[in-house]
Amino acid sequence: MNQLLDRFERLKITWSDISAVIAISMILAFIRVREQLPQLYPDEFLYVSAIRGDNNGELPNYFYTMLYKPTALCGNAFYECTRGLNVLFFGVLLVLTFLIARKLVLLPYALLFVAFIGLGPLSGFTTLLTPETLFFVLTFAVIAMFLYFDSATLSFWLGQALLNSLMLLTKPHGVFVTLGLVGYLVYLGIRSKRFRFYSLRATSFFVGTYALVVLIRFGLSGNFGLNPLGARYSGAVIRSGETLAGTPSTLDSSYFEPLNLLWSFVQQLVSHTSIGLAMVSVGLLFYVIHTLKTADDSAELAYVFVLGTLIVGTAVFSSVSVFWNELLQIRLMPRYYEHVLLLAPIFFLRKNVFPDKWRYLAASVFIIVVLVVIQDRYIIFPFDSYFLGIWVSLKLPLAVIALPSLVIGLLLFKSKELAKLATVGSLLVLLIVFNFHYQLSARQFSATPQVVLDTYELREFLSNASDKTLFLASDQNDYNRVKFWIPDGSTTFMNDKLLTEEDLATYSQEYDVIVILESTEIESGIDATPMNASFSLIVTS
């Protein structure tokens, strides 16, 4: 086995090998994008509306909106164009993965990690019209800068401020990365006893980042950009104030008690930490401790602070969001840090930092026992993650993920080389499980919602039969699904529970075709042509 590992580490890897793996990953991602049927993820409607210009300035994803706005030129193929652009950015992510890995591990391992990222969970996000893929690219770029540039220079931190501002303009949760780098600078100040110097640098970096954010927002959307949370998010904060003031809410008032919020945060943090340790092995815990003790490498230290702040920050956000009238305290959002967590094995294999085998084994067994004991009572499983969601749908105990930790600990009794091989092997097993699960998920989504199929047919009919179309719906979901697929500017959507003859006479003067969705009732006596279970049509001209 040691000879096999030695041969693997001596393999000659060239850029052509890396390019081939990246190309294969992108081709498979394109195939997945084409195969994945148009299921409408709740946030996709908002992002697509912003890209089309319908909600200009109402969402804080300015950079994402600006980069993806050309997809509106694709017309009815906008969905395919947007997801195709996702795949192109995914290719950039794989290049960054290699650039990071080649600085940390031997080239054969770097190639392996490019394959793991390219064929693994992060490829799943290319099928969604959401900013995740771009957010992953920017986060990896932040980490890559520490490996390729001198972090002590002013130009480095100006570059980081620009990257972090673009990240904040892609997803506001990028603030956790920014705060991670602020914490990194403060920690350097404490370690070097130059607290004032590094505190001033941290303050300048944070203020500079947000100054760029405000300037870019203002340039793109005027006064909307001056709102630090973005229009939609500020509306959520206003609603939370109304909720706290006694306005009826979907949440029980007990959720807003400080002790309940504190308990919610503890529960979230335990869940995030447990899943993180289980997923990439308990070795990550020892690696973090080692890095904080030595602090001899800026890239490793920055990575630890970025990952730690993303995990803690996500737990805080999940808990505090109950004030936004959202039930996010009952779920995790690992997609905000999942991509950084997947880089963890690259970092702690860099120096092969394994602790004493007895401590490692004891910690592994302890973690597994704790997971078994507290899973049902204290741990919240994620369901909005392509990777970690596997364990929910397959109904596997979380401790199953932690078993590689135990195997690695046992192998340490033999040799560290075998333990390293087991670490890499566990990643391959997770990769196989992910792809198996992805295929199962694709089968579950093989039946497109009838409303989507009907809209495809209707879109073609309307393009030939109508210059001005009116859609009537009383259900917001019907409205969103159809408006998502019919972006024609000559189409009007209206909320109407009942179509009366008086309404019809008024509408007929302005519209060629009236489409009545399933949620709107029709007054008896009105002659409407049922197209299928989802639509009825009235041709007025």
C-alpha cells in the first residue's frame, strides 16, 4: 500500500492533464444543466426578475445581476443561457481550485482535488439561477490571493477590498468572509504584539470594502444603493419591527424571547460544527488548533479564520433571521460555507499535520459517540445543500459521515501514509455517494410540473396569436411560475380571484388574449376555452 501511495505521489502531472479534468467536469456540468428539468427554485424568480430589470435595485445582488444581464438577450432561451454562464464560471472555479491546491499539496493530489470539486457537490449549483457559483469563485479567489501575493503589502489589501466588495455585491453573506479577514488581522496584531497597527489595517480594510460596495451600488441603482441591507432586506427588517410590535405573525411570539434566540444559535452552531467535523474528519479540529498555535503561514491562518467566521456567521444569521419573519432557525444553510469546507483536506494534508495517534483515535471515537447521542435531539439536518442534503434524503445517521475519521485514526497505528491514503479515499467515497444521489434526485424530478409544460405550449401560441396578453391569477405561486417563463414585455399579470362579465368587457378593450390561470374563478356565462388543467383562454380579437 505504501508503494502504491509512493507511485501515486511521483506521477508526472502537466497542465494538459488538469485541462482535461476541467474540460470533462464542464462537459458533464453542461449535460446536467440540459438534463435538469425547469423546476422553479423559490429564489430563482427574484433573481431572474432582477436580471430582466423588473426589480431593479430591490435586491442587493448587484454584481451578479450585472454579469448575468446579457442572458436576457437570449429571449425564450434565457434559462439555458443563464445556466450555461454558470458552467463557465464553474470552469473558473476549477482553475482556482488547481491554483490553490498546487501551492499546498503534490500535483497528483491537486489533480485529485480538482476532480473532486469538478465532479462533486459544487457542480450541482450550476443548475440553479442563483448567485452561488459566482460566490464560490470569489471566495476561492480571496484564498488564492494569500498563496500567490505578499499579504503584507498595501496593494494586496486593496485587491482584497475589491474582491470582498464584489462578493458582498454578489451575496450579502460575503460579509462573513470580510469579517473573517478582519479577525485574521486582529489575531496577527495580538500574536505580534502590534495590536494598534493591525487594528488600523483591519479597520481600513473593512471601511474600504464597504465604501466600494456603496459606491458601486449607488452607481448602478442610485439611492437604492445607499441602503446598507438592500431594499428587500430592509423591508424584512421593517416587517420584523412590526412583528415585535404585535402585528400578527406566522411565528409564535415565544420565538422572539432572548433565551430562545440564544438556544437557537447554540443549536445551529452545534449542527454546523458537528456536520463540518464529520464531513472532513476530526483531523480538521487538530489542524485548526495547530494553525492557531503556530500562526506561521498567512494562507493557512486566513483560511481558518474565513472558514470559522463563515460557520459561526451562518449560525448567527440563521438564528437572528427569525426577526425577519422567516423560519430559518429550523434549517441550516451550508451552501454559504460548504465550498470552503471542501478545501479543508487540501490544507491539512499540506503539512500532513496529524496529532498523536492515540489522541486522534480518542477524539474520533468521542465525536462519533456525541453525534449518535445528540443527533435526534440537538442537531438540525440541512436540506438546502446539494452535498449535505444527501444524508437527509437517504436517512443516514450523521455518524456515518464520521466513520472515515475512525478509519483514519485506526490506520495511524500502522502509518501516517496509510492515514493520508484513507483521507483521500474517504473523499472519493463521498464523491461516489454524491453522484449516486444526484442521479436519484434527477429521476425524482423527471416529471416537470404541469404548469411549466403548459406554459411552454402557451408561450409559442401567444407569440403568434397575441400582441397584448393579460394573465389573471389569485395565487402568487401561479403568478411567479408563469411570469418566470413568459418574460414578454407585452404581457400583463394581474391578481384577480373572480373574472366577471364586467371585468371581461373592460379587459377586452385592451388585450387580445386573456389567460385565466387555475387559481382564478370564472363567472358563469363567460365563454372560456379550457386549454388543460392549468389554463383557460379567452381570445378577444
